[in-house]
Amino acid sequence: MKAIVCRELGPPEKLVFEEVPEPPMGPGQVRIAVQGAGVNFPDTLIIQGKYQMKAAPPFTPGAEVAGTVLAVGERVKHVKVGDHVAALVPVGGFAEQVVASGDSVMPLPAGMDPVIAGGFPLAYGTSLHALKQRGQLKPGETLLVLGAAGGVGLSAVQIGKLMGARVIAAASSADKLALCKAHGADELVDYSKESLKEAVKKLTRTQGADVIYDPVGGELAQDCLSAINWNGRYLVIGFAAGTIPEIATNRLLLKGASAVGVFWGAFVAREPKVSQENFEQLFGWVASGQLKPYVSKIYPLSQGAQALRDMLERKVTGKIVLKA
């Protein structure tokens, strides 16, 4: 089978596309013919050795896939050969086949395109967990989403609307904000042209946002804490800006606010039943037509390195997917 292989830690250009052996399968695992594999910002870090989870070369990057079940281990009962499924894997997704733990394999709703579904679990799973369990977002509250046109950001905009929030989308260009508006954002802030803090205060009549979803980090974190409401929740999603901010905790004190970490991978491992319930809700929204995942570009598997380069250079909106 063909796969993208990281033989040496470094930038995407060091990756190779080559023939590799099919991975072995155990009794609690599922072999999947990959049709779509989601490309995520952590993939750009793990190939450079900069992610919290380390992988030793040679390895195949890619943490989320969807496709067709080729074989099931004897302990796996909830899926069968021929089913369309999505799955999460530590690594290995950028390949024509992957072997996943049965516990991480989820049947897709009828009619959901497996190529598009390849970019669904990580972003949408992260955002629902962040907004529901960690942020406890309530109908009528104001949600501020930074990096709102990116994969996780746009999913947070969509899910926030489904949860009944007023959503302020913040991004770095007019084109990106237009995409957010098309997916339900109520208000828009271009933080490349105006102060995030002042814009949010104006839109909320000085009250601030109740929940702030921040996958960006960097200098904008301080603006977030100045634009948070009383009893607000600042959700730490990630650091796409490349800098981990040191936040002014006195601002949390003055607003009675909370800074809340969101580590979705650990949540899935520690609370699998709650994670499963989240995906039942997500797939229910998809099946009913209330939630439509947005994939901006589909690359052939052989162009995995280019997809990661585009991700690093901020050329990506929504999700991008490799098609095997």
C-alpha cells in the first residue's frame, strides 16, 4: 500500500510518498480502506518533533480517517466488513489502509461522504467537548471564536450556533470572515485591522463574551481576557500563533472568570462514554442536515506534504482532506 512517511523529523518537504507494508491487525482492531484523511495543525508539529505526543521515525502522520471496513478483529462487534466508518488513530492516517482500535471506530450516518468525514472527528469532536463540557455554553450567551475560519474555529462557529449562542467570529481577513458569516456567525471582527478587545466590547455593550474559544494563543490572549464577561470562560484550545501566552491572571480575578484547558485527546481516553455521546449528538446533527462539515480542498494522498505546507502557511480555511 502507499503512504506518506516521515523518515526524518523536519518540515513537510522531508516527507516521502512510498510503498509500505500493510499494518498488522489484532483481535480488538479494525482494518480500514482509507477514503479520506483529515489534515490538522498538530500534524505539522508531530513531523517536526514539536508536538506533545512524540513519534519516532519512520512513521506515517495522520490522526483521523474515514473509509470502508476491510476486516474486523474477533473482539469487535459494533461494525462489520463493508461499513463506512470514521476512526481516530495516534498516527498512520495518511495511508491507503490503517488499523485502528475498535474503540475508536464510529459508524458514519447514512449518506455521509467518507471523504468529507475524514476531516470530521477531530475538529468537531474538539469543539463540542470544548463548548459543552468545558465551556458549559448556554443558549443566549455570547461566544467569541478566534481563528474562526480555520478547521476547529469554523466547527466552533457552527456548533455554537446549534447550541443557541450569539457567535462573534474573529479572523484575520475579510475573505475568512465572509466564510464565517456563511456558516452562521452573527458578528465579525477582523483583528488584523482593529483591536479585538475594543471590537468585542463594542459588540457586547462593554459586557464582554461569556465564552471565548481560542485556538490561536499568542498576543491575542491578553485581549481575550480584557474582553471576557463576568463569570466568563476562556477556553485554551491551542497555539496556532506559535507562542504560548502568559496570561494576566488578575483579569480573571476581576471578572470572576476561568481559564479552562481543553485537551480533547485526553478526554477521549479518560471519558470514552461521554465522548461517544458527543459523537452521537454530532452525527445526529449531520444526519438531520443541521450540521454540514466544510472541507475547502481535497488533495490526493500523494500531495500530503503540500497540504501540510499550506496548513503551515495559513492558506487553509475550514478543513482540508487527503483522498486515498
